[in-house]
Amino acid sequence: MTDEQFATRTPTAAENWDSSPAVVPGGSADTALIVVDMQNDFGHPDGSLFVTGGASIVGSVNDEIERTAAGGGTIVLTQDWHPASTPHFIDDGGVWPTHCVAGTWGAELVDGVDPNRRASAVIRKGTNGEDGYSAFAMREPGGDIDIPTGLAGLLRERGIERVVVVGLATDVCVAATATSAAGAGFATTVLWDATRAVHPDADTTARVLGELRSSGVEVIGAPS
């Protein structure tokens, strides 16, 4: 199944897409900023899968949104958007607490993200119960076949060559999105200081950095 076919089959995977970007002279219209899963269940202290420090990066994320918009680039927000019952969750045999159930407070964006509504698209992951780690592809729980979200095709339509990734969480969906972007042929950068990890320990950090760099992802601001 191609990116375009999946996007057609699941319209919510790329809602509110603006196909005519405003190009600012001297800007970077060939760059896309992907803001990963800045949602209440991850970024708010009352969230069911709270990532420590998640709310503290809202300002940095918004700075990147404004910078990308000023340069004529594309801004994409992603959201986990799960059904209430899915093999992704512990209660149904998965590994994660129930989180980001479609239409609930936990699935909403953290207050203050993109206050000027600069985003061109929203990519919703896991809408049919899939494991939605990457903004570019999902998988049936326990499966090994990627199901495209449509994002890669949409970025190519806009002439995007470079992808910048920020958001939550560094060691899960940020890393998965960045490695997928690089694998799809985009020059990819993670802004480490505009992310936070579920597990910020040294071993996990080293593993994630190794995986990103071996995939060809540039990491700016990573710990030495």
C-alpha cells in the first residue's frame, strides 16, 4: 500500500493539509518541522504516561514552529490517537498504560503548543489500534509490516528535502520518526534540547544516540 492510498483510506491521517505553502524570500521552503506527540498524556503532570520535563519544552517547540513558518517551511503536528481498547495497551496485552484515547483530554495537545496555529497538517497515529511510534508508518501490534501514514508522500509533494524533529518522547516516537524520515530519504535533524525522554538514563541515551546516528540522523545539542 502506498502513502497516498493510505492517506485516502484514512483522511484523519493528514487533516487540514495546506497544499500551497507561502514561500518567504530567503527562507527554507524545503524544510519540514515535525512536532511529535506534544499531548497531555505525555506532557502534562496529570497525564497517564507523563514524560518528566515534557511541559518545559513547549517554549522551545514554539520557537521552532515560528522559525520554520517564517522561513516558508512546513509544520506537522503528530498525535497518538488510539481507540479505547487496543493490543497496544497493557489491559489488552500490550506494554503501555492506556493513553491518548481519541477525543479525550489525554489526546489533546498540551496547552500553549502552536498558539498561532502555524501547523499545516496533523498526523494521527494508531487510529485503528496499530502501534503508532513513527509519524511515517504504523504496525499492527506484533506485526512486522509497515503501514504508511501518508506523510512521506505529502512532504515530497511539497518539495521537502530536510526534516527537523522535536517533541515527545526522545527514546520512543521522536527516535522512530527521525529514523523513518532518514530512511525515506530526507536529510533529518533532531533538536535534542527540544525533546524529552521516557527513560533519560545514560544507557538509554547512548543507545538512542547510536541508533539515530547510525541511521544518518544529525543530532544537535546531544549530551557529550
